[in-house]
Amino acid sequence: ALPFMLIGSVVSGLLGEFASQARILKVLSKGGSGAPFIAAALGLLFPVCECAIVPIARKLMQKGVPPAVALAFMLGGPIVNPIVFGSTAVAYGLSWDFAFLRLVFGYCTAVFVSFVFAFAFRKKQALLQPLSPFPIYENRPQRPSGTFASCVGRTRSALVHGAEDFLDMFPFLVMAAFMTAMVQSTLDRSFFVSLAANPSVAILLMMLLAVILSICSEADAFVAASFQVSLPLSAQMGFMVLGPMLDLKLIFMYFGIFRKRAILLVAGTTLVAVFGLMLLFDAYVRWVLS
């Protein structure tokens, strides 16, 4: 997770230095209420996993993107991207339709949670504080003249900004890694399998497992595929959809951006949305097989 978060911090620094606020706002605000639909699909252009997406989403909010829109990108990006699409297909024996379903479920969940979040916090503050730029943004030295010198200066400034983001989020990642390691070292997977006779219970157990294990979205499909013999497809899908949106490391990192009630809303809404979608998916699979 650490290398991906470092990459995300560098991207966020480049975004903060080179991306114009007006350009970002124009892209994400196009169509008014359609902004979450656009944001949730940005992972197709900027494929990052959940380890890297939090500092990037934070930078978008610093640029003036509404929190609900940035949340759509933060939830959808780790699933709605070509790398995760490909890894899911490979894990399931080149099952492109299953990979496509994961992408669709992730996209729909991200958009739904974004709209609920926007409605719930339309008159309330969801962030810990207004995300103003770091002090270094406000006291930039005079850039040297000349195209090359200016580019070098801006790149250096972007890397410094990225380092600020990384150091700000790093403590939350460390706490999450500690908790995840503790749970993974003591968890007995056979316990989950033994309680999986009921599809609803299987879905809930795999969703819980996704939160606990905190596996990167680019690799979690291989873990889910290991349960193909013992668990229904809906439970495996629930694991792959919920994990990149809500796991231990993400919850800890959310504490660096959102207020507690906002985190509770995001967590609760995401859990309900994914569970509901998986129940519908399970019913559809059983109807097709009957």
C-alpha cells in the first residue's frame, strides 16, 4: 500500500501545481447534477487503486471540487479502471462479463453514495475543516523566467506538495497497516466458509472479510476467486465491490479528511448499497441457473 500511496501523493502534487482549478471544475461540474457520474468514471482515465486515491481526491477538494463529487471519484476510481478490470478477468479465467459486472456494480454504488452524501450534507460541514492549500502554496517563491526553468521549478514545487500530502496521510496508513496485520495473522478463513450455506450470510461474511483484509483492488480478485468452490458468486462479488470502497486502511485515512458523522454515513450507505446489489445479483444468478 505504501508505494501506491506515494504514487498517489506525487500525482496529487502534480495536480495541485499544473492543473488549473477552472479546468478541473469545468470537467467535474459539467451538467450540474451529472458531476458524480463523470467523477465515478474518471478511473478509466486515471487508473489508481484505493491506496493512492485518497490524497488525489483530497487535492481535488482543495481545488474546489465539491466533497460529494470527489467522493464519487474516491469510491469508484479503485474499481472503475482498466487495470482492475483486467486483473478481475484474469483471476476468473478471462471471464470478461464478470469483470464488467464488477465495474458496473462499483460505478453504480459510487454514484449512489455520492448523491446520498450530497443530500445529507447540503447544509452541513462534512470535512474536518475547509481544505485550504498547505502553507507552501501560499508562499511560493518567484518562479525563474524561461520555459525550461519554469517547468523545473513547478515540478520541484509539485513534488514538495506531494510530500506534504504523503506525510499528512501517512500516520493513518500506518495505523491501518498495524490493524490489518493483526487481523490477518489471526483470522481463520474456514470459519467464514462453514457459515456460508445461506447466501445472505455468505455475502455479509465476505463483505466483512473485505473490510478486514484490506487488500489492494488490483489483487483482491485473486483472493475472491479462491472461494469459487465454496461460496456463491454474489458473495465473491460483494468482497470485490466493497473492499476498494471501505476497508480498514481507507477508514483510517478517511479520518484525515471527513468528520466522524460523514464517515459513518459513507460507511453505512456503502454497506447497504453493496449488500442490496449483491442480493439482487444472487437472485438473478439463481433465476438464470434455474
